[in-house]
Amino acid sequence: MALSLPLPKYHQVYLVLREQLEEGRFADGVPAEMQLVKEFGVARVTVRRALEQLVADGLIERSAGRGTVALARPAEPAAAAAPPGQRAHLTGLLENIVNMGLRTSVKVIQCEVIPASEQVARQLDLPRDTPVQKAVRVRSTAQGPLSHITTYVPQQHAKGFGRRALGKKPILMLLEDSGVQIGRARQSISARLADAAVARLLDVEVGSALLAVQRLVFDIHERPVQWLQGLYRPDRYQYEMQLSRVGDIDAKVWVSEELSAHFH
């Protein structure tokens, strides 16, 4: 499937590969040039130029003997934790996530126990290679696919559910059924470009812009229990925040009062 963004083709390939590298997708090596040529539907010179840009950015290293490998990135500083022992009610963001799960259908693409990569281990505060459950799901409404969700859960919390359960209930409910007491979540929202695999599952063009969500869920003891990477079709999903101005007259700031999501 040909790329369609109004950008030079090599830059489109570069952007998609950069996002995949940042997600830790190529821990075992970056695909060969000809494999990328086939995946993106572009000329070899286009792929080569994209890879050269990734080398210049310090994201990959190319050599005759080793092929193309991803370079380790520095760890991100940890965010400040909320006071331990406080249980948040399942309202606002987390309640909204569960409600969306109950109002959509889901297809489980992958569900397996894998060794945690460096990036997954860092997010879940685990030693590298600790067993975690990786699940890939596509959520849909009657109008078609809505989101592509990849989740990582420590195996100790995921022993009570597998592929069948993931197809029936939101994962936050499954975690609570397994005895996890959900506390809070930290979420970031940005943009990503659809690679070939995601584009096929979400019925969009390769290189299409998607809304990207990364969410880390903690239990009431401030232990990470789920790391989620979500890709949403922006034409079918809207994320809405209601804001209020608070503080002194010289130091007013915006704070979120309510979070909601709309999809069709």
C-alpha cells in the first residue's frame, strides 16, 4: 500500500521507523532494506535515505557484519509519585476507559507471555526479561475499527485471564477480578504514523496520522500493573477535557475537571 502524506517519501518512511524505534519494536534488529522496500511500497533509494537520517539522529547503527541495529536510548526520568496507600475511585479517566471498553467490540490479535524488553521492564519497574503478558487488540464499533491497543501486564497479575477473557471484558476489570486494586494512571497523548500492520487492521493508509496514547496504570501501592500503547483513528475518536482556572490572580493555571472520550 503506497504512502499518501504530503511529505517526501523518504521522510514518511523515516517518521514511521523513528516511532517504531522509540517504541522498542526493533530490539532484535531493524528489517533489511528490501524488506522495508516491500513493506512501504517505495524504491530502495528511498528506504536507504530514511535509514541514513536515522543514523544521523543516533537512533540506529549500520555495519556490514551486524546489519542495522537500534541504539539504546537514555532512560526517561521517573514522574513524581502520588502519596502511597491512597485508592482512587474508578472515575474520570479510568472510568471512561472502562465504559469505552464495554461499548465497543474487540478482536484479540495476539496474547502471549514474553520476556520484558528493556523499555517494557523500565515502564513496569521490573528486571529485564521478567515474564509479562503482551496483548494486542483492535477495538471496533458498528462503523468499523477504532483503535489498536498493545498492553503489557506482569505475568503474576495476568495469570487469571487470557485471550478469551480479553475478548470479553476491559483489561482494567480483568485486573481487578485478579485481585489488583487500581489506584491511578499516568497518560500522555501525541501523534503517530500508521505502519503497514496497523494500517491494515485500522483500515487506513500506511503513513496516516493516528492519535497515540501511552498509559501507565498503578495499583494503590504505586506499583505499575499495566503499560498501554494505543493508536486511535482521529476521524473516529475525540478526546475531550473540561478545564477550570484556579489559583491566585497572578498565578492562575488550568486544571482538568473532567475527562471524556467520544467515538463513532
